[in-house]
Amino acid sequence: MHLFCVGISHHTAKVETRERFAGHAEIDRTLRAEAGCSEALLLTTCNRVEVYAAAAEAVPTERIAHCLLTAGDSLGEEVEAFYRHEAQQCVQHLFRVASGLDSMVIGETEILGQAKKAYAAARESGAAGPYLHRLFQRAFRVAKQVRTRTEITRGAVSVGSVAVDLAEQIFGNFETRKVLLLGAGEASERTARALFKRGVRDLRVSNRSLERAEALATLVGGRPVAMENWESQCREVDILISSTASPTPLLTREKLSPLLHDRLDRPLFIIDIAVPRDVAPDVNEMEGVYLYDIDSLQSIAQQSLAQRRQQISAGEEIIAGHVDEFSGWFTSPRARVMQSALELRPSES
């Protein structure tokens, strides 16, 4: 059985490339039916798109990348941005990812929750079987040990708090600033908490589910905004931070242009931490608008790396021990018996 990972991340591709390969609703079925994977799991975050899979025969990287595209898209030179990890290297890579050692913000903890959600979704759809089950369960255990036995998370920040750092550099004092948060998921919650701690007192939250917007707004002393009314808020706010799951841009030049007439020379700062992006890139060309996307935050994140760099080696040491243990099981007679049983099982239609 071939255990491997194919993916792109902030290390190898810009956000416009990553969003093209963010996957689609039928990706689990596609990876098994068209790519020939026995088991497959898609991990998508704002900084990475990765497929972890097990297959009886080697599956070309190009085939995995093609499955990630939406129907009608063609695979070009962007495939060169994909990396591939086989067997023991795949195990090591996942353990580093789950532990936050491969993140844009070293030591961040959001990735562990995202990996758990991806695993749960793959288990529910039947795409994750015994190999990925064992691999990801061990990854979660490794991540917990790295977090508790090292100080890798000391001073660590999430992507959301990096976005808040950027806004604070621009505006200084937050107390008189009006902020609109578009989206009410985990990233938005972390961002909202960071904004509240930094002194924002006028925080508005908009989300497709008004109930979730209300819950998050209550948590940080803000106020909810119905999704159909969020655009009008652009006339008043100083900062818009967007993190939704929309497959297409929510904010375009056409939508924003009439709203800017009412701002009376007040600049609008937009921080887009969504992938795919919530804001069309050409919005940055508009006068009075300053747009920052997820890639723009990377240089700020690097500033917080120094205090945790010395903890990376301690985390790598823990990971190395677990990689050896898992690799020993993967090549053991017990694993080979399990593989033979799977190969004899009738294939899925």
C-alpha cells in the first residue's frame, strides 16, 4: 500500500494558486473514483491544500492536482508548485503540520482543529479507512505532546491575530475605530477576540447565519449585522476583515464603488484572510482602499517566529520518535495482513 501526501502551501504557492485548488463538494468521491485512491482526505486551510491518501498503486501528482480543480479548469504550470511526500516523509509532514511546525505562524493551534474536522469529514463520507484513521489519530496525539512538552505555543498567534497586528500598525489606537467582521467561523472568532483585547469597542459581525453572528457579537461585546445589510456597513467602518467560505468574491469594484462616495476621504482598510479570497484583487486599485490578503500577513508573522524558533528542535525530536514508531507499524506483518484483506474486499461502485 502506498501512503502519500500531495499538496501546495504558503511555502510553494501564492494565494491565487492555492484558491484554484481548494477542492469541491465531491472531492472525496473524485479522489477514489478517478484518482484510484483507496483512502483519501482533503485538508484545506487558508495556507494549504493537501491530500493525504493510501492507494494500492502509485498515483501521479498530476492526477491528484487535476481532481482538485473545479470542472472545466485545466491544469497548467501551476502543478509545479505541488510537493509530494511518500511513506515515512508523509508521516513526518503530517505530524509537523498538525503540531503547527509547518504553519505560516509557527506554533499556531488552529491547524489542529482544522485537521480534526477534515478527518471527521473523511470518516463520515467513508473516504478515510484504517490507514488514514491510524495516521491521523497518531498525528493528533503527536500534536498534543508537542504543545504540552515544549513552549512552541508561547507567544504564538493565529492568522486572525496577525491580521489585527497589521490593523493596529496602521491605525494605532483602536478605541475610536469601527470594524466589520465578515464571517463567524473559527478564524473570525479568534480575530474578534483579538480585536476586543486590543480595545475595539465598535465591532460589527455579519454572517449568513444570523444566529452565529449574534453569538459571536455577544461574545465580544459587538453587534450582529444581517448578511443582506453588510455592504451598507462599508460606508461607516474603518476596517473590514473578511473570512467566509464563499467560493466567489463577495466584495468587488462594482459593489464597493458606490459605497466609497459616502466616506468623505476616509480610507477603507480591508484584510482578507479567506481562501478562496472574499475580495477581488483589483479592489486594491481603487482610490482610498487598501487591501491585504493572506499572503500579505506572512512577513508580519515572521516577526513573532524568533521567540519560538528555539522550541522547534524540541518539537522535531518528539515527532521523530513517533515517525519511527508509525513507520515500524506500517511495514509490519500485521499491516500487510490488513492490506491483503482490503484488496480482497469488493470495490465500491
